[in-house]
Amino acid sequence: MKQIHITRSHNIVTFETVSIDNTENVFFTNEDPIEAHYNFVWQDVIAIPAALTSSDGTQIWPPPGNVRTLTFPSTTGPGGPPTPPQFTINDHRFALNPSGTPVSPDSNVDQCQRVNTIWDWTLQNTSKAPNQVHPFHIHINPFQILELNYTDANGKPARYTPQYPIWSDTVNIPAAIKVNGSVNPLVNGSVKIRQEFNDFTGTYVLYCHILAHEDRGMMQLVRTIPADADPAKACKLNGVEHH
């Protein structure tokens, strides 16, 4: 009998319990409880790494400077024209400056990094609307979920740290909550992720996967540049139009 583990908490599933019997039936269980049965040839149990690894299996960690914080705020608004709610990342809407004017070709891409570098990002939900969550999604490379900060059923700040980092390309950023009825400050929901921008160079997007939030500005351009490129030049928009 070989085992790994799978549990479900806060709508995130992480591997923590799998039992394998001699008939090659694999029984996945979680705390719902829900049981699913799969039949397949199991060659061996592969350990889920505690960190991203290089091709030779060596664990790799981001350099101290390779950290970023992205905030996801929104205005409450009346909900319709002429002043509907606006959704931003780091206080500006997609393709616009914080003042609301269009970005110029001389401005930088929102998130830019060299290929094959590893980063830790903290995603903070600072939206003031009640229970407003933002499912964060990024194209090209998946990431590992390292930490989830939320407010529990009793209105108390809580933290979930999975036993093993969770691979994903989408994660729900918990809502900011008024703890114990307070008005200010809100306790921001947040997620810490680790990602390596492997193999592919080019420009792509990250955004909130709720269409109304994305279409009202909650999206950014991401660019991965060659390892030998000059960021001062390669991270400029250079006439690349938003899409």
C-alpha cells in the first residue's frame, strides 16, 4: 500500500491522501466526504516538491528581489451608466494610466521579467464591495499556491498554508472583510503564489476571470523577455496594442 494525501479546504484541493491497493484501484477521498474511483497503471508515487525544481531535481527559490504585490481594488458605484463600478489592478484599468488617459507606446508593460526566472507574487483583494472575490488567471505558465489569507466564519483573519504547494493557473483571491463590524481598515484577502516563467518569451495577459470585472479594467499585460535582453528597452510597449 502506497499513500499520498488529498484534502479540500476553502475550495482548494491539495494532495494529502491517496490509497493504492493491489488491484491498482486508486481511492481519492476528501473531507466532504466524496469518493471517486479510478483504474490505471500506477508506476510509482512521485513526491510533490516543496518548491519548484530545476531539470536535475535541485530545488530552486526566487532571489530576494524577485517579489511583487498586485492589488485588485474596485469602486462600488451605483452599478449602471453613467458611473458603473470600475475594476483595476494596482489602481489603474487595462490600457489606461491611473488618471484614466491611454497609455503611450513609451510606457512599460505592466509585469515584465526575464525568461527562466522564478518569482513570488502576493495577490491582494482590496475591493470594498461585500464578499467580492476575484479569480486570478494568468496565461502560459502555471504557478504554485503557497498561502491563502481569508476571513473565517467568525469574522476572524485566518491563514491556510497547504502541506504541499498547489499547482494551478487560476486561484480565487478571497474577499476583503470588515472584521467585527469595523468600517476601516478592511482586512484584505490575499494569495501568495510562486511561478517560474519557463521557456516562452512574448506578451500575454493576466486578469480577473469574472468577465464583467475584466471588461471594466481588471487585466494586465505580462511580458517575458529573453535572458540577455535589456529590460529598459524590452519591457516597453513598443507599439504593441492591447487586445
